[in-house]
Amino acid sequence: MPVNKHISTLAALGASALLTLAGCSSDQPEEQTEAWSPENPFPSTYQVPDSPPLLVRSASVYSGTGEQLEGVDVLVQDGKFVAIGEDLDPPRGATVIDAEGKWLTPGLIDVHSHMGVYPSPATDNHADGNEMTAPVTAQVWAEHSIWPQDPQWEKALAGGVTTALILPGSGNLIGGRGVTVKNIRSTTVQGMKFPGAPYALKMACGENPKRVYGERNQLPSTRMGNMAAFRQAWAEAAEYKIEWDTYHAALESGDNSAEAPERDLKLDTLMEVLNGNIRIHNHCYRADEMAQMMDMAREFDYKITAFHHAIEAYKLAPQLADADICAVVWADWWGFKQEAFDMVRENLALLEKAGACAIIHSDDAFQVQRLNQEVAKAYSAARRMGMDMTRGEAMRWLTLNAATSLGLADQIGSIEAGKNADLVLWTEDPFSVYALAEKVWIDGALTYDLNNPSVAGTSDFNIGIINPEENRP
């Protein structure tokens, strides 16, 4: 297309259409909302959009805290939940929705996603989730690979997913930093970043790293090689931390002659784990390996937040509960490799029974669209084994427990006054395979409407090139 024709075509679309094509909205200005600093060099620019107050009347509610409420009203104002009760009065100018016969849940949270780093279409040039050039690549950050135009975002939104932890892949022992994002349309990754959310560190034990590097005749090629390489990385990080702690102590004592250690981006990330500022999300299938990872964490004095995939977590459920480590699992995936064979469908239920933090996840472009059905399958397994629990309690596996693992339980994951108003209205009970997300709000702003596709829009990539000269008679 000639350049002048392209420009005139866009001009004809008008300002609002241009904003849609750009993948952002006038409610989301690209301004810095977090302070830039050397410790935060890529601050979030997300801002809560302006939206009218919202009153959802007479809904059945899974609050995310374990409660199941019937016929209640939920009031939202200024992007926050304000009240949950009966016969609430709407503020002036509020949008009022009759939800009788429908269900409300908090926005769903996927704590293991590769949207944006392994976007659709799945071509080699788009595969940016694994920096498999060394077993330890803690210096890479998933957000630097995320493509905001990935069509998967809108598919996940249609499934009620409002927040996702985007992780590097599991080809490496330490794959790099993961980032928590809001599932909103944005031109930039910074516009999607959840303000103030802690970073994650993706680690992977077991078959993946030993297979990748064993095929290259490199360390690690065995599970003992995995552990040796992990321990070496943490030993180096511990020494690096001592150097920086000594330097800062000298400055605080007034010694301005102290010289800063040489900067190492890989060790920067590992040191921040040791400082308690980055949360470890560890791909690990087998119970024996989880136990070894827990021992290694004690050796180097860091905290494991969650084991992901965790096929054999049920074998260690009491230990995970005692160590305050979440288990992030599938409802029924198994058998696709050797370490995934010893699965039971009651995995989540047994973790719940032991008092552990149990979470459902996707790790898949299709399952992220149907996480409510995954929870329903796991809940069914719990009931079949004779466990006396409610659907409201099972909903925590996808809401408040997930938020806890991200360090965001004070902001999202439940319908409680003062929390961010991430909300999904379902056509029927979300534990039904027939349930559809009818409306989705993020921070109180309507972001998806099943009956009005223009609310969510679509990405530039899906729109393609607009040319008024084409298809003319």
C-alpha cells in the first residue's frame, strides 16, 4: 500500500478508532505510575481507568474467600469493591445490572502462563520464552519478550482471566524473571504490568533442563547435575550478596572511599531472591525432587513460593503446608513424560485436606480459556473421594490462593471491600460446562461483554492492514 493511502485511511477512521487500532484506550494514558529507579528500571504505566459506579443486584456469589452467597448485591466505585450485601442503594450515575439467576466470581488468576512470550501464531520467530543458551539465565526477564498484540489475551479474557503470571519456559534450570500482568489491551508491556507486583523467578528441576543440555553433552545431563548447577549458582549469588552488603554497610558508616562490586545482571536477580524481594515459582513434578529443592532453599536461606505442575504434590502435602509452599497443579493432566506418570485426580483435594495452599493453573493456550472447568473437574474428584467441601471453597484454587502466591492477596483474588474490583459475571454456575463469562470488569471498568464484542475489541494483528481500495467493484 502506498504510504499516503495508508495515512489517509487511518485519518478517515477517526481518533477513537486509531486508539483501538493502537491497542490502547483513551482511559489508559501512557504515564508513569511507578517511580523509575535503578531497582525498577521498567516501571508500570498502568492506570486505573475512569468508570462509573457499578451495582450488580441479586447475584449468586462465590466470593473467593470460600463463601457462597445467594441473592446479594455487589457495589463497585472508583475501581474498588465498596460493599456486599442486600438491597444496596446505587450511587448517582451508577450502572445497575440485574444478575438474578447469574453468578459472580472474582476475576480468575492464572499463575502459570506463557501468553505473549509464546504467542499465537506459534511460529519459530515468535518463540521467545526460553533463552536456552545456558542452564542459568537469571538475567533475562519475560516482560522483554511479551508481545502485547498476542490474540491469546482476548481469548483468556473471554474465559474470565483478569490477571496472569507470565513466566519464561522450563528449558533452563533458572529461566529468568516472570512478571504479573493485568489482562488489558495495551500498546506496551509496561501498560499491562500490575503496579507493585513482586517479580517471580522461574526455576525448573527434573527432565526438561537435563534433556536440553544432555543432548548437547553439557552440564546438566542428570538430576545430580541439575542440583550441582543450582547449588553453584546460589553459592555465587550468596558471595555476590556479601560483597554488596559490605559495600552498603561501608557507605552507611561514612566510608565514601568504598568501591561498588562489579555489576552482574544474573546475580542481581538471584541476590534479590536472597533479599526476599523476588518470589520463586519452581517447575517440579516429583515429590523427591521437591524435597531436595526444599533442602537447597534451607541451605542458601531463601523461600520457595510455589511448586508448579507438581504432579506428586499430594505425597508431600503436609510438608508443603508446614513450609507454606503453594502447589500449582492441573486437574487431570498426566503421562506425557515419565515424571508425569504418578498423578491422581485427587491431587488438589488432598492438598486442601492437608491445609496446603492449592492452586489450579493452565500452562496452556486452550486451558487458560476454561479454568473454571478445570476447577470443576478437581472439585468433582474431591467429592468422589468423600471430601466434604463446598464449591465456594474450591473457587479459592483459582482466586485467593492464586493471589496469595503472587503476593497480591491484599489487592485481588476475592470480592471484599477495599480490594480491586476484578469481577466476572457468569451466565450460570461457573462449575457448569455450559457457563460462559458474560461480562468481565478489571478495576471496575467493563473490559469484556459477551453480547457486545466492541467492548473488548481485538488486536492490531487480528485487524491486519486496512485498504479501502481493496474489494471495490
